[in-house]
Amino acid sequence: MKKLERFIYNILAHKSRKTIVIVVTAILFAATIMMLPTKMVKAKMLPGKSDNTFSVYVDTPKGSSIYQTNEVSQCVIEVLKNEKEIMNIELFLGQGIPLDYAGLVKGSAMKQGENVAEIAVNLTDKHERKEPSFMMVKRLRPVAKKKCLSIVPGTSIKFVEQPAGPPTLAAVVVEVYGDNLKKDRIIAYEVADILKKTKGLVDIDVMADDIYSKFELIPDKEKIARSGLSVKQVNEILYLAFEGMEIAHKNSKDFPDQVPIFEILDKESRTLYAKSYDALVSKLSSLNLMNQKGMMVPLNEVVTIREVKSSVMIMHKDLERMINVTAETDMVSQVYPLLDAREKMIKHFSKEYNVTKEPGMSTHMFDLYLIDKKTGEKFVLKWDGEMKVSLDTFRDLGAAFIAALILIFLLLVVYYKSFALSGIILLGSFLSIIGVILGHWIANWFTDETFFLTATSLIGFIALMGISSRNSLLLIDFAKSLMECHGMKKREAIAVAAATRAKPIMLTAVAIILGSALLASDPVFGGLGVALISGTVAAVFVSLLFIPVLMDSTKAMDFEPADHCDTNNISITK
């Protein structure tokens, strides 16, 4: 350690060398911090989670037939069949799959109707394949959409992975609030168009029913009675003509209940030759019922046909009417597309609305408030989903970090009765962020996907505060003891303290690095492992080089020899 002692002493003895250490440290700090806004290191709540399954949601336009939905679904299945890592595929037409974690938070269990389908995909075990599930989804999504979306215009195909983090509706959610439902829909679709043009966002969807025209068949009770028919006869043949009906039951020893037997016409008989009023009248006129006198009565004579608009689903949250616009991220953080899309929305809506932002750093700081320039109607665009959870988490962790800094500073002030020494220790602890960010940048070189700075990374950084503070405390206390009990000069005491305490500091660092190495390869806690490893390395260099320079530069370290001091625990080798 004599070489290290001389090395540190030589730095402290020359003002220019001390300046170089301070400048280099400042440059490293500034450079690593700039890696965040320049996207050299990207931040995200949690990285992608590789799983043994994923789902594909197929939503054809409202009013589509089950045959159209099946045609799109079969197209997607044909794309999936080419993958060797896919073990089996199951299609659920007209409903969602049995409830899983993703379906629970995304509401797929409530899906029902001819225009919806869900495809369950089971993969080989994640430990036996090289490609993680989220990379497979990223690769297959554009292929399936390019091949299958054109089959039924307006179809939405979404590849859904099991959430790695908190239960949210989607990665990015924009909630559109307003009292005018018609304008709410217009704004929601404009928001969706902006999200579609935003790089990094996929699977954009508006959670609102399409408005379409439909025909209602209303049995005319008066005409039915005069024709010698019954309403039950008319209803049954209508169901048989278009849907099918239950005509009998079968008993089976394998089932405790009776098994219903359905009668369904073939596809050609049930399908209209055109989507028009005339085609429907022609279909009904071809269906005849025999009345009580044995005469055949055409169905169109006892049924009234009325064209109406479809009724739409109205969603509420906190007793306010709203429409959700959802989007998923394509292996990028939610924050960057959010900022890009938000600026585009401000520019777009400023033409017709007065757009204002939420002031300050509240939880709604990204929300936009729209006031119609002509009518004065008010609308609100609120951001939610995993993106909001990420922002709230980073904000809360940032607050926890600041609180830890303040608490450590106050405790040190009480102990040392010096703001300068407390500030030195605090600054040294904070500079471990150089290693944390630099470590993520280096780790990104060795991974196929982006290695994000995650919430677990920040937890590791906060944990490093105590380790870094301990290193500085060791140096200051030991140098103080050397000056008071051995009468050493400040510069020599600092050099001896740094060289002597270098071994326990390094041993502690090695123990942390070896322990954290097990976490570094974990898909979720890898950020925590890398933060602890790289942050600890940075903390060692800061403690042994930067902190001694600051100690030498402050008058708070000018301790005089003491008359009474305990030298039992102080051993100096000359």
C-alpha cells in the first residue's frame, strides 16, 4: 500500500493534479448524466419478460360476422405455424381465452361477440430456447399484420405478452374525457392517428364501438294474428334462418345434464347475397310458414324491417364518461414515445382548441386540457397505463433518494458538527451514479435487446448511498485520528488513511460485486445487479481519489493534536 500512499500524496501535493482529478470527475459526471437525454441509456419501468406463452387478440370491426373473424384468425395462425418454438396454438372464436394474468388486467375475459377472437400460443420452455418471447412477438407482429389486416379492413391485431410489472391496461393509455360523446369519439380517433405515427408504438386501439347501420326484424303481432300464425312460430324461423335454434335434448351417461341439439342451416342458406334492404326482403320472402288453415304465409308479410344505428358502449371512470386509446411499446421505453406524441398532439389540437398543460410536477403533469375555440366545450386528455406507473415510480424513487440524501446529511452534520465534511461525504455518495449509468451503457453492448435503466436500477443506486457514505466515513475518521493522536500533517494523514483503508474498501466492493453478479443476468432484477456492481466500482475510485482531494481542500479537516486520545485501535506501519 506504500505505492498507493505515495500516489495519493503526490496528487495532493500538486494543485494542478488535484484540479485534474476534480475536472475529470466533473466531466465524467456530466457525460454520464447526458447519456439519459441523448438516449444512450434508456429508462423504463421494467425490461421485457420472457415467458412460455403469449396471446393474439383479433378484433374485426363491430358488426363483422364470425366467418370474417375466423378468416383473419386463421391467417394469423398460418403465420404462427411456421415457428419451430411454438408448441401448440388454440383459437377461441367469439370470446377470450380462460382468464390469465394478461387477460385479467386487459379485460379480455369480458370479450364476447362475433367480431372478437383470441389465440393462445404456448412456447417451448424459456430456459431451452435462445429467443425470448418478447423478441419473438416483436418479430412476428409486423409479419402477421402485413399479411392479415387487409382481409377485413378496420381489423385490429394485437400481440399481448404477460405483463412483467404492474397490472395496467396497456403500456400507453390516453383517456379522453368530455360531455359531448360525438366529439369525444372524434378526438379519440385523432389521438389514435397521432399514436400510429409515433415511432416505437404498436397495437394502437380505440376502446369504443364502431357505429354502423343494422336492420331490426320486428314481428307484427296484428298481422301475425290475422294470418293465423303465432309469434313463437315467427321467432323460431327467424332464429333458424340466421342463427340456428335448439330443437331437442340428448341424455348421456358422461354428462350430468342434458346435451342440447341444435339445428343450423348451411352457410349459403343463412348468408345474404348483399348487405342491403332488398337482399333482406328477398331472404324473408323465401321463408314461408304454414298457418292453421294449411296456407303458406311469406315471412316478409308479418315482419317489419327497420334500419337503425348500432348502440355503442359508454365507458366511465370516477363517474366521468371517457374513451380509452391504448398503445403498446415495441421494445422501447414508454417515456420517449409519450413526449414525442404529446408534442404532436399539442400542435394538432391547437388548430381548433385552446390547449393548456397541467402546471408543476403533479401526477397529471403530462395531461392536456382542450377548450373548443367555437363552442367553449372542455375536453381532457389524461395519460395512464404502464407509462404513468413508470413516471410515478421514478418520481417516488427520486423523492426517496432525495430524502435519503437529506437524512444522511443531517446525521453527518450532527456527528461531525461540520457542513463541509458532511457535504464531502454526500457528494462522494452521489457520484456513484457515474458507475450506475456507465454500467448500463456497457451492459447494453452484451445484450441482444436494450438494457434499460429500470426501477430496480434506482433501488440499487439508493442502496449504494450507504456503502459510499461508509467508505468516506472510514477515510475521514481515520485521517482525523492520525492528525489528533499521531500529530501527522493533514496531507500525510489523508494519504495514509486512504492507503490503509483501501484494502477493507476493496474487499467490501469485491463482496458486493460477487453477490450482485447472480442478479446481473436476471431479466427483471438485472438492473439492480448491474447498478450495484458498476456503482460499487465507481464508489471505490471516488473514495480513494476524489474524496481525498476534497478533504485536502477544506479547512474543516484542519484538526489539531489532542491531549487525550485512544490509540489502541490505531496502528501505523512506517
